[in-house]
Amino acid sequence: MSSQTQPSMKTPPEVDAQQMELLARLCNAMAVSGDEQEVRQIVLEEIQPYCDQVEVDGLGNVLATRLGSQTEKVRVMIAAHMDEVGFMLTNDEGEGLFSFDTVGGINPRQLVGKAVIVGREHTPAVIGAKPIHLTTAEERKRALKVEELRIDLGPEGSSKAKVGDRATFGTQLEVLGPSIRAKALDNRLGVINLIELLRHAPENIDLLAAFTVQEEVGLRGARVAAYRFDPQIGMAIDATPAHDLPAYDADVENTRYNTKLDHGPAIYLMDGATISDRRLAEWLIQTAEAENIPWQIRQPNPGGTDAGAIHRTRAGVPSISVSVPVRYAHSAASLIRQEDWAHTLKLVYHALTRLTPEILS
């Protein structure tokens, strides 16, 4: 491809102890859609020294620009959403019991007995339901509904929380050998990778970094951010569900949505919100091959990333997504491989160093 030039000699970003500490801060923070303040504050602290311009727009997106020094540059917008799935308290029923609703895609069957944190003070609580001893045989045959569950903060709970407060899972990040277990890896992985790309931005592009809000409830922040930036190319960096557990039926081969751990970054060709630009897919695949980075195709299936909003902005933006594969997404504890994270960051960085305006010709 004409877009393949000699890569920059700038030192590429690496995943090390410093990045692991930052990822823990990001994952352990609460940023349920519509209340991304905790993560936004971390992002602002981390990126200020590296940017030519930083602003927070009306929805709460962090929009950061780092300009390249070369004459012919490409304006590349990279989006990573700050928000996570979680809960909103909807009614105070007294004695620390609150009814709630889910924010984003969460399976209610996974919620009973889960430890959660509530509000900006991270007040500990638990999601409760009638125990199995008190249920009828008929009740045990059906999945619980959210309306049957309560968030229990204890007797003084009504003084520690209020209707409208967000809640999320109380899981703290832990390193488990080659793996990382945490809540909100979707998409704090994208957030930390975008921070690192700002720190190490190549000189052949203008990097337009959008740390977006409300992705989990409809890609809302990315639409506003893309309109503001008006980029030539758009990319979303995210986390995508891995479908690599043993099948219940050993005779059934998993041939769809078969993204796997230990196979490197997942490059999107199509999802429920975007058909990726073919030129960009070839650019990423060629970069991975040239740099000996393992990669895989994210199988076409429902779901979407911020690219789904970016590519439909203004007169249209050629767009694509790259994700880290993650098991148990949108649950209390997701799981990734450290190597998949590192390879995703490496792929995007090296791809950017090879980018020239000819890719759009």
C-alpha cells in the first residue's frame, strides 16, 4: 500500500508496572454512563503535559489534540469510551434498601449476591434477592428480573446514598499470572492505550484523542466528539467479548464471534454499527504482519463501538475498530491476557507511524 512508509524511530509505548498501576486506578474508579467524572479526572491529570489542546465538551467528553510536526499529516481521531455498565438507584425503600435499574447491557441473572459500590464515596453494598430456601419450585425455573432485586447498603444506607446515584461492581483489579481480572476492562483498556498513544504520538499525524462518554447507552459521546474534531480517519479502540470457552456440546464447532484470548488484537471488518473501511483494515493487517504482531479478525456480529457514530458524522469518516479480547464482559469480573493488551497498543502505535495521506486516495 502507498500508505506504508518507513516507521518512525520514536520509542514505542510499552506495558510495564507504571501502566499496570494506572490501569488499576482506572478500573477501580466508578464511571457508569452519564457520570464519568472519576475517570475523566484521571485522564485529565495524565494527558495535560503531552497535548497542544485539551477541552471538556458539553457532554463530558475529553477532547485532546497533539499536533504532528511533519508537513503532510493525517488528522486521525481515536476514541476510547470512559463509561462502564452499572446501575442507577431509582427508589429509596427505607432501611438502606434501594430498587435500581441497569445502565447499559447487563444480564440480571449474574447479579444476585454481587458486591457493589454506590455513589462517589464508593459506599459498599450488596445486590440482594430472596434466598433459594424461600423460593418456590416454580420461581426457581425462571430468571430473576431486575425489579425483584435490591441494592442493600445496610441500616444507615439512606443517609449514604440517594435516588439517582450510580453503582457498579465492587471488584478490584488483580493480576493473575499472565491474566488481569477487573471490572470495567471494557473499556479502561482503550482509555489507557489512548493515554499512552498521546504520550508517544508519532509526528506524521495530528492525533485527535476522544475519551468519550455514554458509549454503553448508544455511542452518544462519540457522535459529538467526531463532529467537533472533523477528522479524516476515525478509529475506536475498545474491548470485545471473547467466545473461547469450551462448548456445551463438544460436536458443535464455534465458527462465529470466535475472538479468542492469546491471539492478539481483534481487527473489525463489520459489526452491528459499522462496516469498516477496507483500506484501514488492510493497513492494520499489513502493519501487524510487518511488525510480527499476532492479530485476529473480530467476527461480524451484533454490538458496536464508537466507530459506529464516528463514521456517520458530517460528510462521512472512514473508520475502523481494534479491540482487546476479554472474557466475561459486562460482568463483575472480566479477564484479559496482558500480552493481548500489549500487542493491541503496539499494533495501533506502529500503524499510526506508517500512515500517510495516500491511504485516502
